[in-house]
Amino acid sequence: MIIEPATAADARAIGIVHVLAWHETYRGMMPDQVLASLNPSERETMWASVIAGSGGVYVLRDGTRVTGFGAAGRNRDASLPHAGMINTMYLLGEAQRRGHGRQMMGVLARHLLATGMPDAALWVANDNTGARQFYEKLGGAVVGHATELHEGWDMACTAYGWDDLTVLTHSLT
Ligand SMILES: CC(C)(COP(=O)(O)OP(=O)(O)OC[C@H]1O[C@@H](n2cnc3c(N)ncnc32)[C@H](O)[C@@H]1OP(=O)(O)O)[C@@H](O)C(=O)NCCC(=O)NCCS
């Protein structure tokens, strides 16, 4: 398994992994019809645009297959003071609990540091206890709470922050 910057050719696989990972992660946390409405082609278009634009997208590759991805960039959430934001972090179930998430966080932190952002935050659903324990294990501190309001449902979320992203790069060899 390797983690490397995503290229335009990865957008399709990222779109598929994004939808699969949402089904695996959020079943029971959000309405089934929301999950059923997710469209890999729409995600592909969105990720192709990010890869071609701001970048900061990395894939976990198992041979030629993408089994996870992460993305980071400038924080655009005015409620948090951090310069950077870990926007996305999804590994398929088959790739979890083998250290790849820790490694991906290190790669994203290194990306932010290299682009002038010394600190960063991220948002996670409160019910996503596994991911919250992961971020806590990696030294994230609770820095905010918010509830995403959708039509007919909502999702309580917690923000985790790192004041010094270099602590995350120690996992990189
Ligand atoms: C959350 C996620 C990114 C973690 O990546 P991972 O590769 O599975 O985690 P790692 O193997 O690097 O774990 C590092 C440490 O974090 C902790 N940890 C990771 N997953 C955990 C879980 N589900 N429950 C409790 N602790 C966990 C453990 O302490 C682990 O060390 P250990 O395996 O030696 O005990 C990954 O599981 C994932 O993509 N999950 C589904 C999607 C998701 O929830 N994304 C986050 C959205 S905000």
C-alpha cells in the first residue's frame, strides 16, 4: 500500500470510494434515502475539479486499486481559527485498522505545513465514535461543536484541532 498525490486519472475511483465509504460509515447515522441518492459520477466530477484546482488530495493505493483517500486545504470555516482544514478522510473497511489512517493524517499534515499552514482542524459526526477515537489517539483536541441541519434530519458534529501539525508527521517514515 502506498499513499500518493491523486491525479486526474484517480477522480473516478475516488468518486466510487467516497460513496462506498459513506455507505459503510454513515448507515444508521443518516437516512437511507440520503445514502441511496449518492452518485459516484457526481462525486467524480467534484473530485476532478478539486484535483485540478486547489489539490491537496491523496489516495491510498493497493496495487492499482484506490482503497481510501484524504484531502486537506485552507480552512474556510470562520468558526475555527486554524489555518488548515482536513476536509476528507475515508478508507474502505478492508483498509482500516492497519495504520494507513495514521499515515494519511501524516501526509495531509505534511501537505498543509508545506503550503504554509502550521495548524488545522476537522469536523466529525458525534456518532462516528471510531473516527473520534482515532482523532483523539492522534492528539486532536476538541475545538468546536455544531449541528448540520438538513431537510428532515440533522447531524451533531465535533471539531478536533491540532495547534502544531508536526506532531502528525512523526508517523511518516
Ligand atoms: C477513521 C479512519 C480514518 C482511521 O484510519 P485507520 O487506518 O482505520 O486507523 P489506524 O489503523 O491508523 O489507527 C490508529 C489508531 O487510532 C485508533 N483507532 C482507529 N480506528 C479506531 C476505531 N474504529 N475505534 C477505536 N480506535 C480506533 C487506535 O488507537 C489505532 O491504533 P491501534 O490500531 O494500534 O489500536 C478509518 O478507519 C476510516 O476511514 N473510517 C471510516 C470513514 C470515517 O469515519 N472517516 C472519518 C470521517 S470524519
